[in-house]
Amino acid sequence: MAGSGPSELILLSAGLIVAAIVSGVLLQTWDDMDDILDERGKQGAEDVRTRASLVSDPRYIQWDTATDSANIYLQNSGETFLDVNAIGVLLEGSNMAVTLPNSETQWLPGQNLNVNIDGTASGLSYASGTHDVLMTFSVSSTASGYTGSYTVTEEVRIVVP
């Protein structure tokens, strides 16, 4: 048993080196996971702050047959500035061209925005009468670093005089 002391010392040293390497890898992995969770938390917080609402009467959206378009009003009901150039509207699954008749450049929290939706490019038009359809609109924030987004679908009634 006289020769077992140095070999035990070598095995102990090797075990300590392996344990140090494994613990370093685990700590780095934990740090990476912490950073990812922090990033997701910040993105989630911006998503929560980003909201918009349809303030036009959803039971009466007047459709102009001459231009195949309608005006709706959306409100920034969130807590952050919204991007006026990133408003998307789908009507019955058709992508609408979106313009702002008042040439707004900012969309502040609480502010209503007049939005013209045009179905000409998608070929969407309506005959006279009422049409119950689904409208989906999406908005995004102008926050730096993290851009929040929000999408909502509502049933609306298109009225054609």
C-alpha cells in the first residue's frame, strides 16, 4: 500500500480539475439562460404595453363602393408610441391597403387615428346591404430595442348604402 498515495493524489487532482471544468460550463450555461430569460421578459413587457382598439362602431362600418374602401378609427390603448407605418388590416382574410388621410407621423397613447382601408388591390368589394365579416388589425410599437406587437380580430358589419 505504499505506492497508493501518489496515485490517489493524481486521481483526486484529476477529479477536481474535471469538477472545475463541469462547474464552469454549468455556470456559463446558467448565465446564458439568464440573459435569454431577461431578453424575453423585456420583449414580453413591450408586448404588454402595445395595444390598440377599434373605436369605430363595429356594427356599422360604411363601405364606399366608388373607391372600395372604408374609414375606421383605431385608438392607441396601450402605454407606448405606436408606429403609424406598421398598421396592418385584414378584412375577410384579404389584405387591405392602409392609408392615413390626416398624414399622422406619431401615434401617442390614448390618441385616435383615422385609418382608410382600401380593398382595390385585393379585389375586395361589397354589394349593397350588410355584410358581417371578420376584421383583423395589427400594430407595433416604436420602442427602441424591443418592438412590441399586438393583433386583434373582431366581427364587424360592413354597411353598403
